[in-house]
Amino acid sequence: MNATLQSLEASRLKLLPKAEVHLHLEGCFEAATIAQWAKSEGVALPRPQEDLFKFSGLADFLDFLDLACGLASTTERLVELSYGLSQRLADNGTGYADVIFNPTHWHAWHGRMGALLDAMDAGFKAAEQDGLPSVGLCVSLLRTQSADEATELVDALHTMRHPRVMALSVDGNEATAGRTGPRFADAFRRAGNVGLRRTVHAGESSGPEGVWDAVNLLGADRIDHGVRAIEDAALVSMLADRQIPLGICPTSNLVLRVYPSIQEHPIEKLRAAGVRVSVNTDDPALLGASLVGEYALCRHTFGWTDEVTKSVAQTSINASFANADVKAQLLKSLKDW
């Protein structure tokens, strides 16, 4: 595809009404911002700024998140980061996003969950007042936390009832943490009982067993990644039958070496098998991804037609935790794309 056609394609895909359901606030730091904050704090960076986002794998990537989030130590910096995320959504024509954040990465805010949420909320509110897309928050456990810590987080979220918080999540490296579904089952049950939605990272660094646990033990409304479900035909059938959506991030899976090439990525096989899939950016700034780019990549690689593209966008909207009015408006606009 030549440059002119690529530009036209990008313009059309920006206009596609869509939501994003697998996006981490921790993954929206710009390299220049991290370098500036690190210099002001006297913190050494692991690599030069131009190579900052060159990760050797998932473990290196997760370690870097701790460093970056540790630099976001003031309300002003969190407001800046949150507003910048909303601007990124608008630049890609995204109408709504469920944004994941993991409190364990934000060291300067430990013990101050309410203040942390309020600082993020201030940035998102300012963005919404400026006409940028609306955002809901999914508060995530880290796989290495204990069952008691998980329960404490759910209880704290229930007590606060922050209007920005939509869901409980869990993320982290499945390969190193081992099976964590049984440990967090009680916390996720409690979350469902108090009205929180439930979304679970699974089937990325673990195989299909993580996805089974996400559904059977954690009651997941939505799976983040879930791509390795393709390795288990019975699991694929269950996901299709129960219409449990997967928030898939193709570029992330390539950069972090889950799959060696986009041609070997299973998103189209899952979709063709009846599984509800959406495309997402995961950690866009750190991984060099954009939502328009993810749609373009799949259309080019898998031959997605406009109708397929619209169906994937529809899944993203329906699978999101946006309120009914936001969903209805996006779905109405999607019909006319």
C-alpha cells in the first residue's frame, strides 16, 4: 500500500466509532517526559532516552513500569499523564476507554489510594471538559500479591465507591507468578457482589489454563489478551458459546515476543471461530502502538473487510464498561461508518 492510500486508510479508521478496552495508564508515558522527570529527581535511566522503550521481554518491561510510575510522584504529574492519555484517545478517534492501572507500580502513592484516584480523575475530568473522550478505570491487582491484599483492595474500592472506578482487574507476568486464579477467587467474587465488573489478564505468558481460571474461578466479564486460548479447541468453543470478549493487543504480543510475526498471530482464527475480539494498544507509548495502527495492521494482514472491521469495533463498544448512553451513541454512529 502506497503512502497516499495508507494516509486515506488511517483517516477512515480514525473516523471509525470504537472503544478501547485494554489500555494501561502505565503504558502511556512518553520517553521525553520520563527523561525529564528522572533528571529532576536525580534518577538514572536504564538506557539512553532514544533506546528507552527497547525491551528484552515482558520481565524487563514490567520492571520499567515500576521506574516510570515511581517518577509520577505528584498530583500535577498524574493530571498531566491522564490528560495526555485522553488526548491520545482523541487522536485515534476513540470514543471511550476502559483504562487499567495497577496501584503497586505507583510507589509514591502507596497507602493513599483515594488521593491517587482523585489525581487521575482530575486529569480525566479536565480532558472531558475539553471535549476529549470519557474514561473508566479498572483497578488491577498484581499476580504476586496475596489473597489478603486482594481482599483489602476490593474492600477499599467498595468503601470509596469512586465514580471513575468500573472494575477490578489482575495483571502481571503469568509465567513467573504461576497459577493465581485460586488465590484471587474470593476477591473477585466479592468484587462482583459489590457491583464491580471483572477483567483478567490471561493467556499471554501462560497458556489456555490461565483463561480457564479467569472464567471459572474469577468470573471474568472480559479477558485481557486471551490469545493463547487458540491452543485449546474446547476453550475456544466455550468462549464463543458464552460470548466472553477478548481484549487483544497484536503489536504488544509481537513486541513482547508472545508471537514471532503478525502472520502467526491468532486473532483472526479466534474471530472466525466465533470468539468476540477487539483490538487494543495495551501500552501504546512504550510499545509504539496506536489504535488506528492496530486496525490497519489486521486489515492488511488478515484481509478484514469494512464489515469485519465494523463488527470488531462493535465488540469493542459492547465489551466496554461505558454507560448505556455512551454505548448507544457510539453504536448509532458506527452504523453510518
